[in-house]
Amino acid sequence: MRSARISFRDQRHAPASLGRRLFHAALALLVLWLGGFLAFAAAIPATVPEPERPVDAIVVLTGGDVRLAEGFALLDRGLARKLLISGVSAGVDLPALIDTLDGNPRPDQALLDCCVTLGYDARSTEGNARESLRWLTDNNFASLRLVTASYHINRSLLEFRRVMPGVTIVPNPVFPRQMQDPYWFVRPHTLILLVNEYHKYLAAAARARVGDAGNAAAGLATRLAAAVGL
């Protein structure tokens, strides 16, 4: 009678169970997500790259008194001719926005009267970009300084450059208090804020890729039609 033997060779070559394959796939996705998030966080700017560069216009994306104060200060310094505050809620007027500045300097009334426009149509960053493009076109402006929070600036640039590829955009991040904390990664509120922004950035990047692919396909179709004389 033969004694039973364990075949280690068979075990090594046996296919992995479905559960194990799913676990490995989930682990790989987690590592990929974490690497992308760390790269996203590292790309958040810590300074304004070109603080004195003049442009035609300033666009401020609503979301806090720090952004508004920066936009008004830039306009007061003469770095642009006009300012658009994009994404203002319905029923909010300019005096109400000025009241949110708290301890920040209040802009000159003459400057407000001549040079500040409120945009009420935008409900997203992509909407901000489209609203801004209409305003820029109406005023024959070809360059802008984009003012928003530092954690939001890269997604904003992605959306604005996709919507208005022919416009020169100078990023002007501002730095909310939570982004000045060197230990943000152990602050739950800040960590949740950045994770949400990272997911929105991924969605914006995906839209940009789809748009690029569509434009490339349309260009190829146009060239092929021209080649065959259609």
C-alpha cells in the first residue's frame, strides 16, 4: 500500500483563490491611491509664483474672506484693470461680501464702483471657468490672475486651462489657516478636506483626458475627410 504524499509542487502552481486575487487587487489600488494622494499634497503650492506680474483681469473664486481680501489687494496695487468674483450666491450683493472681510482692509469705494463684477452663474469650478470666459470675452481680456485657496489652485488651473486654452492664466494661491499648519496630516478636518479635493481633482483630470481624446478624434476625422475630398 502506497503512503500518501503531499505534493508541494501542485500547491505552488495551484491558482490563487478569488478572494486572494481580490485582496491583492484592492491592496494595489490602495497603494496607487495613496501614492497619488501624497503626490497631490506635495504639489500644493506654498508661495505665489509670480506675485508682481501684471494681467488684464483678476478672477476670485468664492470660498472665504482670505480670497476676497487678496483679490481686492491685487486690484488696489494696479496689477489688473478689473476683478470678477465668480460663484457668488443668489441674493448676495457687494456690500454683503465686503462685510465678510472682518479685519482685512476694506477696498476703496471708487475702485469697487468702477472695477468689480459679481458672477452669479457658477456652481462648480468648471462653472467658474465658463463664467469667467464669458466675462473675459465681453471685456476683450486675454490674461487673468486666478485667486483661490492653495489646495484648490491646481484643480482650478486644470479646469480653467481646459475651458480657455488661449488665455494666459497666472495662479495666485492664498493660504487658509489650516494649510499653514505643518501637521495638517494629523488634523482630521484638514485631511478630509484634502482627500475630497484630491477626488475632485481626479474627476477633473479624467474629464480633461476625455476632452483631449475627443478633440484628437475630431481632428483626425477632419483630416481624413479633407484627404478624401469630402
